[in-house]
Amino acid sequence: MSDRSGAICRLAPPRFVGYAVPVSAFVQRNATPRVAELLGSFRVVLLGGARQTGKTTLVRELLDLPGQAWFSFDDEAVLARAADDPVGFVDALPRPAAVDEFQRAGRGFLLAVKQAADRDRARGQLLLTGSTNYLADKGLSETLAGRAGRLLLWPLSVGERLGVRETFLDLLFEPVAWPGRFEVLPRAELVGALLEGGYPEIVTEGLAGRRRRNWFEAYVHDVVSREALRPIAEVRLEAELRKLLRLLAARTGQELVVAGVAGDAEIGRETVSNYVTLLEALHLVVLLPAWSTNITNRAKRRPKVVVVDSGLAADLCGLGEQAFALTADGTAAGALFETFVITEVLKQATWSERSVDLSHFRDRDGAEVDLIVEDRRSGEVAGLEIKLTSTPTARHAKHLAMLRDRLGSRFTTGLVVHSGSQTLPLGDRIWAVPVSALWRSDS
């Protein structure tokens, strides 16, 4: 591994094609220490994330709870008890206890949790896991503020599949960390990684071809058809919601223009906005806000929509290896590559030593930077341009240079993340680095 003086960072590239790991391996999540830290700091911990990302397995492994301390609201009988008498249900829970799919019990259950946490200030009492962002429910005004710690569990990162804790974000703001060399990920394996994605079952079972397509189809159907999620938005037709998800997948990595999506979907703009809210609450898409030095301007500019998993995005768009062929136009492949890089950084943000905000930049003149990373404490800014090219040049870094010149010393690092093998200086505080730099592990 490289040190911070620029020595060689060697990391054997993963074998993604047909890649499989032991079923138990994915429970060793890089977020596990963070969950343990939150349990020691808060009375209640909320662990969110999409379905099938391994939340239940992580909690069982972390807490080692007996069966009588584990409850799931997917069990209709348990849900009915909690809904009928939420205060009595919460009071009767052992401490500690875990409750899965907690959002299904609604506002009454959360109020009961709040009341119990106010009476007893002991840390680590309850761990609540859910596949829907309960804050998106317009009827839930109580947020457990000051009582609960929150963490989002994503699909597997590359480092988790390799058994390492990535330090890309930890080192991003340190310019001396980047003049190194990184192992090359062959293009065929990169394509395999983009198409496979990181859902644990697909990875651990090595699903490919028709089996993988069947899994994604069943997954999307299961997530969007769950009746308990309907209060989050006025969802009229499952077919409309699935259609909108496909349209967003076709736009992954792009600014979200609601009017354009509404026109293609042939549904109203307000309905589209409701559906996007629901898909974000279901952790199927994430919206990256626009970045500006002016907070008011940030709120006025369009967010960028990103599907949470490149494999899911590829499946929704019907993309395969042909999208990366030399004869293809490269647009879809570039969007998948950008989605892959952005989601890898989002995953690392849940366990990084740095607290960061992620956004994108675009000004009125058309200058844009794919990903802005801002340190919440210091205000330092780093930028990433994401290019599916094996030949990075200074042209790819021109908007990073523009941002650097505008921000001065506040701008620490600019990286052009590419699919080639070279690490190159492209200007003051700007480098081109191969995608394998994302899963560097300097320890």
C-alpha cells in the first residue's frame, strides 16, 4: 500500500467476472464499526438502506441477539401487535432489541419509541432497520432528533468484496496522497463490475445472464408493489412507477429535469415528483444536490439523479457488454461508469473518518464537475471528473481547473477518475487516476 508521500499503492484487482465470495463474507461490512459506534452513542439507532443489502445479517452478526430480542414487522402478527398498542409493545421489548422494517408500524410506533427513549437514557437500547426512509412519509413529523443515530447501508462496495476498508475519501483532501501508481483493472473486469453491481445475493451467488435478469426483475417488482409503502406518495399504478424508474435509469448521472421525464412518461409533473420522492425513499435512486458557494442558488438548481447500483441501472436499461463495444456510441457506458464511481464514493461516505457532503456542479455557462466532495468541518472542496477513457488529458480537467481558480486554497484536490492505467499530473492539485484508486486501502 502506498504511504502519503506518493509511493506505490499495490492492490490486486478483483476478479469480477463470475466472482463469488463465501456467503458469510458480506456481513463483514465496512460500516459495522460505525454501527457499533452509534450504538454506544445513541439510545436508538436507525439502520436504513434498500432491501437485500444485508441489513438483517449485519445486525444479527453485530448484536448476537437471542431470538426473543429480534422482531420483524414483515410478520403481520407482530405488526398488528405494535399497531394496536405501540406504547405497550415498545415497553415490553427487551433491551437491547432489534426491530426490522420498523417503518411499517407508522407514526404511533415511532412516538412510542420516542417516549421510551425520553424515559430511559441508556445507550444502545433499540436498533431499528428499515428499507424505506421514514422521513419521507409526510405524516411522520417526529424524527427522534437528538435521540437516534442514523446510518445507511448500501450494496457491497468493491473494498468489501476484497476484504479491505477503502481510504479513498480519507485521503481525498490530501494532495500528497495522489502522485502514486495503482494496479490496473482490465476493461473486461471493469465492465463485469458495472453490470453485476453490488447486491450481496448477486455477488455471493455469482448470478449472471438470465439468472441475474430474473433477480433484478423480481427485486424491482417486490419493492414497488409493497402495499405498506403506499402512504409515502400517491402511487396509483405500479406500472407507472416501474416505467418511471426505467426512465430515471436511462438518465442516471444526469440532471433531473422533471418536465422532460413527465413528457416521456406521459404523466403529470406533480405525479412524477411524488414518484421520484418514493423511489428515493425506497433507496432505488439518490438525488445529488447542485453545489454552489451560494446556499440560495444551490436550492434553485437541479439535482442529479443516480440509480443506487450500476447493475440495477444496467438491467433497467437492458444494457450488456455490447454497450461497451468499440462500435457503441459510449453514452450509456459512460453513464454506467459515472454511476459506479459516484455510488462507490457514497458508500465510503458512510464510514469515512471525514464527514462530507456530496453534490455536483454546473454553472450557467455549461461548465460542470461530476462530483463535488465538501468537508463539513473545514469547508475544503475536492472535485471528481469521471471519464470512461483510457487516455486522460488536460482537456478532461478544464472544469476542475476552473473550480480550483475560483476557490483558491479552499480547493484541495481535483481527480479525473478514468478507466485506463495511468496516474498523471494535469495541473496544480489535479491528477488523473485509474478507477482502482477508489478502493485503495492505506493502512
